[in-house]
Amino acid sequence: MEIYLPIAGMPVNVFLILGLGALVGVLSGLFGVGGGFLLTPLLIFAGIPPAVAAASDTNQIVAASASGALAHKRLGNVDVKMGVIYLVGGVLGGTAGAQLVRVLRGIGSYDVTMKIVYVIMLTLVGGFMLIESINALRGKKKEADPNKPSAFKRFVQSLPLQTEFKVSGVRTSIIFVVGLGFLVGVLAALLGVGGGFITMPAMIYLLGMPTIVAIGTDLFQIVFTSMNVTIQQAIANHTVDVVLAILLFCGSTIGAQFGARFSKRFRGEQLRILLAVIVLCVMVKLVFDLVSTPASLVTLTAGGGGH
Amino acid sequence: MRIIRFLALLVGSVYLLCTPLALAAPAVTVEPNTINVGINFTGAQTTIKGAVPEGAQVIIKASAPGHPTGLSKKGRVGGLWMTVESVTVDGMPGFYQVLTSAQMNSMPPEVLKQAGVDPDFAALTGMARVTARHEEQTVVLDPAAAEEYARWLININKEKGLYSIREGAVKVSGSRFEAVLDIPAAVPRGDIRIEVIAVSPDGMVTSLEPQVLKVTSVGLVKGLGEMARTNPVAYGILAVIIALTTGLVVANLFKYLQKLIFKDEGVSAHH
């Protein structure tokens, strides 16, 4: 069954899009991450113009994160104070990111910039998770010395506006939280991701938040960041395809229910290794595209394909 | 007598009414003559038929104006394939299909020239105006470079089914001709002009009255497409509201389903 996408200006197979959504939904249910960082490249592989894929994916994340955040709020896993401060940075970053997309598309280097940033992020996150989870599986524990804080921790503690976050049980600088939000906001606009795969490790490893509160708070702030980025993309680039977004969300919701049930059969370290391997596979495919001779030397500029 | 006179008057007036209609009736019909692009559109077909002199060869040209199109050329920079030049191609049609009843090389060249058709899209490459942006300046490319980009665009449009040349696709039997035009999913909205040229065996060339095939968006495709272009702020807000509503409805739906099927408060509540 085919459906014509009004903004992408092309027909797609409904079951292919539902299937891609479901695949990413299973993964996000399994690992507790948004999965947007996998969906955008999958949509591009499926022939959706890159700019439409990224913007519509962000639109889909609004739906997915709202549904997840509501569940976590009921369980008391959302640090609203942390989320709101982080959001201030996220909204500023998202606005700057959408303008950056417009400039890059104007000079025609959006696609390649997006792919390079992707490769770097996927390598860093995938590599870090793989090493961390293999070490955890071998039973090695991080030998952190609480008496000798790292240079990074000393730097964060030296920043002004230190404040207490009760739900997370941490004390840190507002400036650091806003800065982290800004960085992730720029990436969210550029890559069409909610930023969960960057925010989550940052909240756990850099802010020291408990994993479950990090997941809940991350989903809470993603609702607002992705709302902002969706509207910015609609204004600056006219690339949000709401029909595509709803199809993806329908697939991912169903997938997420299965994923959440599968996840109880695995150990946390096994899940993280599996996720790391998937992330690294996507990275390898993107690198392959950058270094191998393209099928056609001249292509329509991204976002082309009309109304 | 009165009845006969009345009937004669009736027949006469019907005749008078019909004659101008019969004269104005187009020699070419396009059926259907409107293509609606809706949410289930995957492409369409339309049949072009009509009358031509006995034994004539037929050339059908269907074309629609295009918009300036952006093209990116990839090149190797530091081992990576990236965009090295971005150009805008203007003056090329948005839709261009040529259907003939025989191989073009068996037809008089001056007729092909007059019709603006050839077996190799050469008529199009000459129409292209290609500009490149170098730094902040817009530069018009020389004809050789312009032709190269025009050729790439022709290939892209051929793949999308927007451009094609199909020799022998028009069937002629006696004084009737018939051809089926394929309308691909990527067809631009607007009017497609259909021109038919007949070449009689004695070499006489007749241009039949051109017809118009309308391509319009309907329903959701029209509503969303127009809104995204003319009122992007409202469109963005609508997209967000639709997503939020869907998300919250689905979250509550699954909570309800879990209660119903598993008779519990949901999986996570117990862990």
C-alpha cells in the first residue's frame, strides 16, 4: 500500500515506513533511548530527501517523547528543575541549529556536514558504550578516587551559580547545565535527533544523575526541544512532513511495547553492547558512503523534489 | 401540417445548435483530462486519441513549464566525496514527454525541428540557463558547462519518469491515432500542454489543436502542501499539536490495553 507524502512530494510504501518505525521502536524500548539517531539515516537509505527525513523525524520525536515522558512522570522519574534549566540551553541551541541548517543548505554542503557530524557522534558514543559495557561485563569497576576529583569536575565546580537538584540528588552549576543543553540543541536541529544518545551519557557520566531519573528527565526535556526544532524547521526550511511523522510514530509505538518486554530477558551490559554494535554499524555505512564513489556525481540539491 | 412545420423547425434548430459544436469539437481528446494528486497518488495514465489524415505519422509532445532546480556536483576533497559546486538550472521544462508513431530518423528533419523534438533531448539542452554561486557572486556558466548540467538534470528527470522519448508509442490505424501517456508520481502541479503533429504520406504537416492536461493537488496533499508554503508558522504549530495529541492518546491507550489484557497497572509499575 502506497501513500503520497505531501511535503516530501513522493509516494512511499506504508509498511516500509511503519516497519522502519517499529524497528527503531523495538530498539528504543530495549535500550531506553529515543532512536532518532538511527531513524534519520534509515529514512535517507529509503530515498526520503535528507532535509525532509531529519525534520520529519524531529516531528515524530515530539509524539514518542510525550508518550514516554508521561509514563515516567507517573513513576516520579522526572527532575523538572533540571529539565527546565537544561531546556533553556536546548531551545537556544535548537534555534541556532535551524539557522545553521539553512546556511549550510544555501551553500550546498548540508548533506556532507550532517554525515561528518553523524560519523563523529556515532563513533564517540558507540565506542564509549562498547568499552564501558565490556569492562562492566568483565566485572571491572572504575577506580574512581572520591578524594581526588578530576580536572573536569574541578572546572565544573569552579563555575558560578552552583545549585542543588533534589530529585537527581546532585549539586552543579546552572551554566554547565545550560551549556550542555545548548550543544545538544544544535545537534538535534542538525541531525534531526532528540539528542537522547548524547544527553543520556552526559547526564549519567557528567552530571552524575541516577540512570532512571536521567531517562525520565531526558524524555521530559526532549518533548520541548523537539517541539521547538519542528516549528523552526517548518519556518526556515518547509521540510516537516507530518504524514511521514505520524506513520513513523505509529510504527515506533508498537515496536516500543515489544522492546520493553524483550529488555527484561537481557542484562544491562548485554543490551549496551548490542546498542553499541548497532550504532557502530550505522557509522561504518555512513563512512562507506563518504569514501566510496557515488552512483551519480550530480544530484538534486537537498530538499529538492518540490512541493 | 403544423406538426410537420414544428418538427422541421425542431430538426433545423437542433442542426443549427449542433453544427458549431461539431466544428469546434477538438480533433484530439485527452481522457482523463485532469490528474488529481491526492494522498493515494502513485502516478496515473491518460489516453490521447484523435483523427489524422489516412496513413499519417504522428508526433505527440506533452510538456509543462519547470521551476529553477538546484543541482549539486560531488567531487573528491581530501579523500571524501563532497559537494564542490552548486548550480541552479533554469529554463528546462518540468515535464517533457515525446511519443511518436515511428522512429524519428524516418521522419523529415525539418518537421522534427519545427516540433521541437529529437531522439536525444538536444532541444532541451539549448534552452538551459545555468548559474553557479561562487562566494557571494552569481556566475552564468558557459554553454558547454551548462549543457553538462542540463544533461544531468535530464537523466534525473528521466529516472523520475518526468522526461521520456518513446518512439513507436503512438498507434495509428487508418485515420485514427491513440497513445497512452504515463504520468509519474513526481509530476509537477499545473497544466501539461499536449501538442499533436501529423505528417501525411505526401509530406503535408498538420498541427492539431493543442490540449491541456490539468494536474492539481486535492485533499490532504493540497491542504498540507499549501499551508506549509503559505503559513509555515501555523503549519509548524499544527504539526506539533498533532504529534503531541497522538503521543498522549497512544500512551493512555496502551495503559488501558495493558489493564485490559494483563490485568495490571502496566509493566513498569512493578519494577
